[in-house]
Amino acid sequence: MKSASLDRHSFVPLCYQIQHRFLEQIRSGALKAGQPLPSEQQIASRLRVSRMTARHALKGLCSLGVAYSERGRGTFVSRIKLEKDFRQVLSFSEEMRMRGSRPRSTVLAFRKTQPDSQVAEALHLSSKEDVFLLRRVRLADSVPLCVECTHIPVRLCPDLQKTLDPGASLYRTLREHYGVQIDIADEVAEASLASAEEARLLRIPRKAPVFRFTRTAYFRSGEPVEFVKSVYRGDRCKVVNRLTRRLGLGAEGSI
Amino acid sequence: MKSASLDRHSFVPLCYQIQHRFLEQIRSGALKAGQPLPSEQQIASRLRVSRMTARHALKGLCSLGVAYSERGRGTFVSRIKLEKDFRQVLSFSEEMRMRGSRPRSTVLAFRKTQPDSQVAEALHLSSKEDVFLLRRVRLADSVPLCVECTHIPVRLCPDLQKTLDPGASLYRTLREHYGVQIDIADEVAEASLASAEEARLLRIPRKAPVFRFTRTAYFRSGEPVEFVKSVYRGDRCKVVNRLTRRLGLGAEGSI
DNA sequence: TATGTTCAGTTGTCTATACAAGTGGGTGTG
DNA sequence: CACACCCACTTGTATAGACAACTGAACATA
């Protein structure tokens, strides 16, 4: 029998222990794409938990996208690859490290300032609230990839100019010094051409193709944390997304 | 008391009736951003359901992104806007109609063919399986927006050349004639410049900025359904995405 | 052969209850 | 005033059981 028993005194809830066990089996290849997972009943009786606990574990796998359920048939391992480079809410530094590159930054500007109307609207700022403006060239393995201009309300991190090591990760500083945890981000990408200044900073020809991003990041509550405008080289960057069908929102379900 | 009672004989499950009720209240403005929803206990006693049913309804709202829970405090309406134009798995036709434009297509090619290696790999095709190739210029309100080249395994829709009205929605045809329901899509976007042919078809200058997309669409099971390469005008199109932080996947949770 | 039936197994929904653990306010003490 | 403590309320997790609805295969019937 493959199943070592669960740790009922762990501070990790049982359903997550079960979920983690299946994740391991899927990643290791012991459970292959398309294969059925044990039924809720089987999990419940083998591991001596209630069926709802087993079910919760399986549902967790489904919402991660690694499995899917069919009524009357069972729950199966999804055939979809779990590529790691689907865009999540990651900082530039996190993203570069995840793909094995060494991130670095050159600070072009870092000051307190009054937001223009676009920034104020995106961050829901009251009329005279100040923001930090941080403009950087960001490099991976010494190759410049983008020019990024970040705006953060001063209220969220009053003494950022003392605490931020400008070369380090801004997100890490926000997390460790201010408990600021970003959960959601809205992003708009446009295809465009490099201006003269951008071309110089990125070391590409003028009028080379670039992405222009604006990005607003939020807490879980929906309060805005950060507004970023950035320009990425088109020859070294791709935007990878996984889209899913959401049900139950505004437009009615008739599809 | 605001709560009309639930229909216990409806074929709509109770938890979805509850969820729908709150969605209505949020959309109508009766429940505003940041306000607390009733607690699980309150819902349970007011509507005479068990707490788990009430909880299931609230969790559904959370996974839709319209609410969030905080342990010990309650569940609150999210401040995040539910813009409709966040990219879901929508066909060009669906997307255009959602934003109030009239979609149209010009068919450049529609034939059965052998897939090249990129297509075969994306669709997980065995060596000699054929695909339909459908190449179209897609217009919104008579303005050409993109050139799109779709590949679909013949196996999934053997007589597509009879059933497809080439002007109509491909996705609708797939759904209505073959029960093919697409749930997930992976998309890669690049910033690039228009070739001479693309510029002519899209009526833009040569070397104007464009998006190049590749897109693979899947069933819920992860079986690939469709592979698309497309070129979008950079001056009329934006890519809008909402990114969320996912927990529990490959890289460990220490963030 | 073709068709309908039954049946075991599965997920979906629901009930009722219990305890753990975090939040926030109030109270009483020092 | 500051601090510890308690209490009511909240969400998170878990249990045990129930019925509905669906699937697929085995079986019986015409």
C-alpha cells in the first residue's frame, strides 16, 4: 500500500496533506496525465478521513488546474502542462530568478512626487497624496530588458527611501518592512516602437518593436498598492498567459 | 427583511441561489465595495440552510474575485472592478460582441492539410493526422484588426467544411455541431513589426507595430482542440490581463 | 441484433455538529 | 494610563451521514 498515514497532529490541515501527496505523485510521474485519481470514497476509507475532507483535497487540485472532475465518472489528472512561466503576480526579480537569470537594476530616479492624473486615478489617491516614483532600467544577466517606472503611495511605506536598497527587490522590501502583500494585478500591454531615449537605455535600435505595459497591483481587498509603466524589448521578451473560462459573472451563462 | 426565501425545489442548487443573490446585490450597488457580507452563521440562520451551504456560497464569490475572506473578521466585497474585458477564453466574435462591435471575417484559405511540426506538437497529433486550416482576416465594424490562422484536428469535426458558415463564429459551430467546449487556452504574445503582406491585409504601413500571438486551446481534460497564429494591429489592440497569485504550485510557498 | 433495465460506483449537494484559531471590544487590574 | 484577560463573533477544518444525479457496464428482453 502506497499510502503512509497522515499526521493528525500536524499544524498542516489534513486536506492539504492529502493534496500535497497527490501533487507529489503527479510531479514524480507516479500519476500520469489522464489517469484517474482515487475516488473520494476510496481516499476517505484508505486514509480514515471523512469524504468531505477527501473531496476538499481533490477540489483543491482542480482549482490548481492539475486535475478535473466529471460527475459520475471520477477525478482525473489533467493533461495540461504546469509550465512555471505562466504569468503570475511576480516582481521582475522574482520572475528572473524563477527562470534562472540574475536580475539587476540601475536606478534612474527615486523621489517623492505628486502623482499625475493617470497615476492618481489608478491608485485611487485623494487629491494631494504623494507617491514615491522609482524609475529603473532592469537587466537580466547584464542585458537590459526593460525600463520600468513604479509609483507607490507614500502612505503605505513612509520611509521607503531609507529602507529600500535600490538594487534589491522592491517587492521584498515592501513585504518585509511593511507587510505589504500583493495578490492581484491588472495589466495592459500594447505593441509599440522604441523612442530614442528608450532605445538608448535598452541598447536597441530606434523604432525597434517593444511592449508597453501599464500595471496596477492590488491587495486582496482591492486596495491599489502600485502603478507601473514599463517598456520591454520586443526581441527578448514574450508574454505568456493562461486563460480560463469563468462562469457566473456578468454576462449570462448561455455562453 | 430583504431576503425572499429560497426555492428549495428549484433545480438550481441552494448555494448557487445564495451566491446569485449576493452577486445581484453587489452589481446593483446595494452591497458596496469594502462592506462586509453577512457571516456564514447569519446566512445559515436567516435562510434556513446549514452553515456549510452558506459557506460554499461565500467561497464561490471569493473564487470569482468579487469578495474575500479574513479569518476572524468576516467576508467583504472586493474593491476590484469586474471589468468585462479581462481576457477570458473567448473567440474573436464573442470578444467583439462583448464590447459592442460587429465582427466580420474574410476567408483567405480553408482546407484540409498536413500539419507542420509546430502545429503537430502543439496539438499532440500523431504523425499523419490531418488538420483543418482556416486563415481569415477579422474585422470589427469593417476595420481589419487581425490576420488569424487556425488549425483544428479533423478528427474533432470531420465534416467541418460542410457545417461551417465561413462568416459565422467558428466556436459556435464547434459547440453546436460537435459539442466541443473550450475551457483553457495558453497564449504567447510577442511585439513585432508588420510584414508587407500583413500590412496590406490590415491596411497599415509596413513595419507598423503588431502583436504576434500563438494560442493553444484545450478541453478541461487538457486535450488540445485548436492552435492559432495571429497578427493583431498594434494601434487598435491592447492585451488586458488580470494576474492572481497562485499558491501551492511547484516553487515552494515561502514566496 | 438492438433496445431497455438494473445496478454498482462516482461526483454534486445538503444537513447538523464540533472544535480550533484569529479578531476586536470590553473589563478589570496594576 | 497601560496591560492582561476574557468573551462574543468570525472563519477554517473536520466528522458522519444522507439523498440526488449521472456513468458505464452487465444483463434481460423483444
